[in-house]
Amino acid sequence: MKKFFLVFIIILLFPLTAFAIESEFSISFLFSNSSPSRLTDNKISTTISFSQDEHIYINCVGYSAIMLKWNEPAQYNIKYLNADGESIGFDTINNNILNQYIKLQNAAKLDIHLPLGGILCDVIVYKDDEEDKETQVWKEPYDKADILVISAHADDEYLYMGGTIPYYGTERGLKVAVVWMSHQKRLRQDEALAALWAMKVEHYPEFLGFPDRLSKTYRDGAKVWGGEEKVLGSIVELYRKYKPEVVVTHDLKGEYGHGAHMITAAMALEAATVAFDETQFVESVQEYGTWQIKKLYLHLFHENKITMDWNQPLEAFGGNTALDMAKIGYSYHKSQHIWNFRVSDTSKNSCAKFGLAFSTVGIDVEKDDFLENIPDTSLSNYALPELDTIIDAPTIEPNYDKRELASMPEQEWMPAHSDESVKQISSEPNDMYIILILAGTIILVTVVILILLLLKRKS
């Protein structure tokens, strides 16, 4: 009776045990005494700082992916282990991606080694059916951009650049790189990344890391950021790094008078010529080379004015307009909603009003497109026309005298191979092939006769 009862209990508990084995998640550390719960509370503000050569051990049985949210960029090695602790894979990650999505490669455990230490905010695990459109899976930043959007703060890219990102980056399929000059709190970065992902941008943006402090004059803005030279050098490096055709950024007057906006716009304008000068900011020349942008648009600039129509429905966003999407983008910046800002194309600081402040391709005529006068061949989505559509293509004549070629001895213009390296192939069978075929036939017939004789003797 006792044995029966024991078997009955095991049967009842088996599903629970199987479920526990199927899905297991826990975190531990080699050195740190901090509570792992700080990494699973879904709060970007609670962090754990790790010293050099720390190891983070994560049990992840039954999960398919993991996201590590870092407080600042970190370098780390990941060893993927099976249930027996045997290594089944290895990765080294050294990039600037703060929200790093990692496929688990069927691993049951992870051993994350931090050779330089680091600060971790959150660890999120996913099963196959738990990932959705808000799960950020960032690709590396662009090497070459069509448009570079420079935003002084996270949220300015929607408040003042309006539908630039959703329209050009998603609807038109162009490479739009986004850079934020400043941030103060990790929360602002998390909001910015979530908003950008909602715009269907997949290539990681860049945070330059200048301090986020209120400045009411151009001089104050420059001082807070370490001076004009430092800001200019940073923007020159952006031009050389991303090699954009067009740059879009702030108002020289700082929209509502913010010094950070002013210094960003002024140095972006100066960088338009400096970035092509190989004698200035030589370190970035050595790393990226020089670059000449073709156009620079400043928000609310008083010359060569253009007005963008952000109210056309976008197929990529189910009929929402670029203005709708800019409003949705700004909605992710919840920490800033205490201020009286709103995305508008009709207000004093309309996100549709710009001016062409610099151009190497002439003045706009249509005045409704940042890419006016930019050659299609310069853009990332340019596709060569189909061959059957090219009817006026010039004929390219061979650059040699045909008469001279015809009279040239054979050995002088044939490929320079030695007699030994060039095997002549003939369509007629040679004598060796005939001999081999006859010999094979004789052997086959002889074998068949011998088999028949043996069978006859046995019978």
C-alpha cells in the first residue's frame, strides 16, 4: 500500500517537476554580494556595479534569448554551456549597444566574463513565443548614411525634426543615422531606444555623452559641453564616420532659446566645410578619412526655406502619417511629459519648417524634400536599371586594332600557359580509350564463362 501511495505522489508531482526543469532562470555571481533581484525588477535605475574579472552566471533552461541592459557600454565574453556545464559556444561582445539582445544557442547556462567590469541594469529572458515587435534586436550602426539626424537631447528628434526618421528611414527605406549629443540619465537613453525601435529603425544610434544641463545662451551651451572646439571636433567626426549626404539638425537660435541646441546647430554648420579639410582634427581623418556633406538643413533657418509635408499617409505604418509617428515617438519619452512640449507642424517651432544652410548641389526649387538635387546614385537604395530598359547605352569598342590581332601568331595572344599545364581536350576518342574498353570487355566475358562452367559442374 505504501509503495502504491509513493508511486501515486510521484505521478502527481511529475508534471510540476517537468515544468521546473523545462523553464529555469536564476542569476549568481563569482565575487559580488549584490542581490540578483536588482537585475530582474524591470527598473532601469537599479543597477549592480561589477569589478574587473567578474563572472555572471545565468541559468536559462527553456529560454531562447536574453537581453542585457547595460548602464554604459561594456566589453564582455559569453560562454554558452549545456546542462552538463560543457561549452557549446563562445562570443566576445565589444560594442556600444546598451540593450544587447543575445540568442542563447540552445544553452542551459551562460558564463559572462567582464574583464574590465561594468554596470548592469536589467536582465530579461525570452521564450520563442514571448518576443514581440517591441523586443529590440539592434544591428550595428551604419557605416554610410544617407541622412544624419543630430539631436541635442533625446526627444528633440521628434519635437523639431518631425517625421524625418519615419518618413525617410522607414517609408523610403533610406539609411538614417540618429545621434544624440547629450544625456544625463540612463532612463532617457532607454526611452530614446524604445521610441526609435517603434519607428522601425534597426541600426543602432549613437549617444555622444555630453552633459544634459539647461543653458540659456550660446556661450553657456558651449561652456557646459567643454567649448566650441570640442563640440566641433565631435560633429566633424560624425560627418566623417557616417558619411551622410544630408544632415538635419537644430535652430541656430535654439528653438526656445536652449544653448545646447544653439551650439549643436552652429557647430554642425561650421563642420560642413571643416570635415573635408584633412589638416583639421587629424585623428578622425586617420580613422575615417575626410568627408564633404552635400546639404545641411537647420530647423527654422531664415534662408532658403522649405516646408516638409509630414501629413501624407505612410504605407510602412499602416496609413499613419509621419507627423502621427513623430507624436508616437515622443510619447515614449515619458520622463519629459512634465514639460509643456508637443509635436506640432503649425506652432511657432513647427517641426515642418527648415532652411537650407549649406549646399554643394545648388538651391532647392521644389522646397519639400531634403534629398532634392541629391543624385539617386549617391543613395543607399539606388538600384541599377534593368538591362532591357537601357536603350541608349553607348557601345564600348575594344581598345585594340582588329587587323593587328588577326595577323598575330597564335602563341603570342593565347593565354600564357606552358604546354604541360594546358591539357588539350578532343571530341574524338584516342587509342588508349579504345584499348581500355576492349580489355574490360574481354575480362567481363571471361568471368561470365567461368561462372557458367562452375554452375554446370555442380549440377
